[in-house]
Amino acid sequence: MSMHPMDGDQWISDLIDAVEGTPFAASVDAALASLMETGGSEVLDVLGSVAASRPGHLPTDVLIGKLKAQSGPLGTLAESVRGILLNGDTGYTDDLRYLAADEDARDALAAVFLCHDHAWTLEQLKDWFTGDAAADRTLLLGLVSPLSRGELHALSTEVLAADSPVPAPVAEQITAYVAKMADKPFFADRGEAVRWQK
């Protein structure tokens, strides 16, 4: 997103905030929903970011449908959908699993898969981590960056368990990251809740 005040998602977010609680709010939401239905990939990227940061103003099911229907690169739109699914604004369904075949989408949605399709994700990690240091680092960051401190510790414990489907080299990468990062404020501030243990 551009940092110019009239570009990207900032002006849309400002508009939503400005009309909140006024008679214009429904019209703005309807106009944005219409743009979401008809807009191209750049429009979807911007509106996806707005949908993730302003829950309840845009039809997230439409955004997820657009992600499912999109051909070509999925990473940016998948990042927007990640926020929506992790926030619980729209329910995860396992028909999103096919997105893991696209490396960029998989990396963007890795934490979603982990939180909402936990056992399946643990099984997939052996194939997702390939030994390519750069690709594995990108995947690791996508997998753990959106998690809470409690989730980091739970994941670290699970991947080290004797019955874990996660191969030892992958478990070592995950646990090394957790040991280094779990007590950093941006993880600690997210608390101890573990979404996959509900």
C-alpha cells in the first residue's frame, strides 16, 4: 500500500470511520461491496486490507470467493484473507486447503491452516518445508508470525512430541524460532490463548 494519504486503503478506512453511525454508513458499505464484486486484483488487494482492518463493513465471504476463483498470483489477496480468517470474521472451511498448492498463498495462509485445520497442517509441514533455507524461512514466518505467545509455546511442545508427524529438522526450526522470539512484546501482547485448543 502506498503511504500517500489519498492512495491505498487509508482513505477508505478514514471514510468508513468518518461515516460510522451516520445515515451514509450503509451507502458507503454498499458501494465498497459493489467494488469488491466487480473490481480487479488491485482493487481486491486494497479492499481486502480494509476488510481485515475494519470487520463488518465488507462482505468477507465475497473476498474469500474471489480468492478461490482467482487465477495467477494469490499471495497479496491471501494475506488479506488471512487477517479475516484469523480474526474469526468468516469461518474457515477445509475447501481452502487447495490454496496450499500455491506457495505464496500457502505461506500467507499457513497460520490460518495451523489455527483452523491443525492436524492436517501438522501433517503437511513435512512436505511444505523443503530444505531451501530462504523458502523455509518465509514459510516459518507465515506460520508463526500471526500467533500468540501461548500458540507459539503450544506449537513448540506439539512438534517435539514423540507422536508428532513433524520431521525433526522442521521441529528444530520451529522450536529455535519460538525460543528466540516468544517473549518479544508483539507475541506476548497477544496473550496465551490457543485457537486450535478450543
